[in-house]
Amino acid sequence: MESLAGDTILVPATDIHARPFDGELVVLDLKSNAYFGLDDIGARIWSEFAQGFSLDDTILRLAEEFDAPRSEIAADVHELAERLVEAGLLVPKSGP
């Protein structure tokens, strides 16, 4: 998979629903009936994407929020984003 550009905006794919459950975020793919659990950090990253923030914006916001090195946040955000795109849960936003 090609690395995602920093200005990429990812959005939940069609037929994807996410709900908090028992301390994690459960993401359900209605097409495949598969579900995925995200811990609190993964859920926080998902929330940024669902609000329409780009990868770079998400990294900056989380680095400030958690007072953590930007490079560490960037690695985590990119890794999760690529896994979620590979699983078909997030897709790059098209159009304006």
C-alpha cells in the first residue's frame, strides 16, 4: 500500500458504523459483518478522522493534546490509518 499523504482526509466507508462499547470503540462493517475494536487512543484517532481532519491536522492536534513528540504521534496515526484503509473501514474523501 502506498503511504498516505499528510493532507489526506479519511472518512468512514459506506456501511461502516462505530459505537463505544465496554471501554473501546467497536467499528462494524455491515457489508462483511466483521467488527473491529479500537482502544481509547485508536478511538481518539478515529474521532479526528470522522470530524474531517486530515492526517497532518490529526497529528498536530493529538501531539498538543497528549503533550507527546510529534514524530511518535505521526507514526501511530499513519500506522492505524493505513490499517483501517486496508481493512476498508476508512476511505480517502473525494470531492470538496
